[in-house]
Amino acid sequence: MLHINKVSASHQAKPHPYMKRVFQHLDSLEAEDFGRSDGTLVQSFRSVLGPNGAPPGWIWFNFSSLSHSMLGAELVLFRKTLHPHPLSVTVTLHSVTASQGTLQESPALEERMLTLNQRPSSGFDVFDVSAVLAVKPVEVVGFQLRYTDESGSLVLHEALTQSLYCLNRGSLSEPLLVLYQEHRIVLCFL
């Protein structure tokens, strides 16, 4: 007789923790708007290896199954470590798109101040990357965070990104790209 003590499933079968919050928020909105809406289409993509010849230090996503009705996009990064002392840096988010073997970098998507000794209440830093949806056709998109300290000096962005964020493809809190049918859904938990 065979006894099964434990059944395990791939974490890929489990929703990303951020997506759980998105679904809960959308469920609450639909409950308030009962019967007046068909709901909101949401797609999410987990990070992938970059294309051949891609520059190192970028976070990549495959867009090949993107729904063309998407208007809003967020890059979601889980902040895994905190600096032991009060420290702020300015982060500028850049993107590069790959289409038909050509890489094209865009102007900065967002710039903001990060306090490295404090984690956002949700645990995630969320960046509005909706501008990448304007580039057509897109097969793959990459993102890079570039940092400057309080004096304006450029900080080693690849090392700092690896230190601050969970970048492991395959982990439950890996980088996530979330796309919405609306321009941007303001989530109450951020």
C-alpha cells in the first residue's frame, strides 16, 4: 500500500504574493460595482533570461503573449534587504525593448527617492512602466535601476539592485511585470 505524506506543487502554480493582493483588491472593487462592470483584465509576467547579446544587469520579461488591450503596466520588485543606517538614493528606472533582434533603450521611465533603511508597507517597490506598452511590436523588455546618492554620484547599480531586491527567477517573490486593461489601478495596499 502506498502512503503519501506530502504533496508538493511547483511554486509557479501558486500566485505571486503581489498578485494575491491585486486579485483581492479587484474582488473588492467588483463587489462595490456589482453588475456594472465586466471586470478588469490583468496579465502578469515573471522574469526571464535576457535575449542573446543583452547587456548584463537588466531584468527581462517576455512579452510575446501580451494582450493588445493592455494600457497600464507595473514593475514589481520585492525589497529583501534593508540598509542598517538611514540612507537615501535617487533611483531612475530605464527600459530597453527587443524586437526582431534589435535592442532599443528608451528615456527614463520614472525617478524617485528610495529610503534604503525602510521597506514599503507591502514589501514591494512598484514602478509605473506603462510607457513600454507604446512600443510596438515588442517581444522582450528589460528594466534597469540606476542610482545616485545624495551627492549626485552614480552608485554601482547592478550590485545595489542585486543587494536590495529578490531577483531570483523561480523564487516566489521574483520580479513581476503586471499589466492592466486600464491605465493604472491604484492599489490601496501600496
